[in-house]
Amino acid sequence: AQKRSQNLQDVPMAVTALGREMLQDNAVNSVEDLTKLVPSMRFTPGDDPANNSIRIRGVGTDVFSIAVEPNVSVVVDDVPLARTEMASFEFADLERVEVLRGPQGTLFGKNSTAGLIHVISRDPAPEFEAFVRAIYEDRDEFPGHMAKTQFGASGQLTDNLGMRVTGFYKGY
């Protein structure tokens, strides 16, 4: 939350930090799914991903055009996503997600006046590891089904170089 490692109880602001296990156990796979675990956060889908709206503590921007910049910023590995539509990606192989409530403009820029969603990817593992997850849903709410596959591998290549590769496929 303050761009340094510290105990969450010592951070002088309202922060919700969700670790890897919590994200996986609660099937949090997108910014929209964060509303299941983050108090005072609301995601309103639009008729197009460019018109999605994120609100924290009731403050946010109703996006009606791709030219409108949001009040809740989404940052992935210290890279801000300039538009809300860029935040409609699938979470896969994350270390943690931090949701900061309230103005964050001092550290994270002008588009974070209502709050910030900070997505942090996992670093390469010191030893080889791999995973595959497959999900299949056949819902009553809409015709058809949803199939999703996530996969990844990580490990050391040399003493000073590591690699992590992650991918996913989702189809309706």
C-alpha cells in the first residue's frame, strides 16, 4: 500500500490484502469477483467492457465513453491500466491483490482518487513447479456452458535467472 513491505496493521489506511490461497479458495478470477471479499467495493458491468464501472466506498465513475478516465485505478505489477476496460482480464497465478480505499494519488497518480486495486503477479519459484486447473460449468441462468483452463510453470534457469509462464483459456 505504501510501496514497501510492512505489516498490514501498521499501514495508516483502509487496505484489504488477499493472498494467493484466499484468491484460489474463493474462486476470485477477476476484478468483478473481488466484490465477494472486499468490503465497500462494487463492480457494475456495462453493455460493453469499456463501460464497466468500479466503485469503492460509493465513489467511482460511471463510464459512458472510452475517453472517460476512472476514479478507481487498477495497477498490475506497478503498471497502471489507463481505462476500466483494460481491467477486464482473467486472474491467473497471482501472488496477491491489494485494494486500497480512499485517495491514493500521492503514490499511484491522478486516476486513484476513489481507491486503487493493486494486482501483484508471482515471482519465479526457486525450484520447478507447474499447475493445471480446469473448470466446467453448465448453468441454468443462460444456455450453453463455460469451460476454463489455467496452466503455468516456473523455476530457475540459472543461478541468477528464473522464469514463470502462465496462460489461460476461457470459452462459452
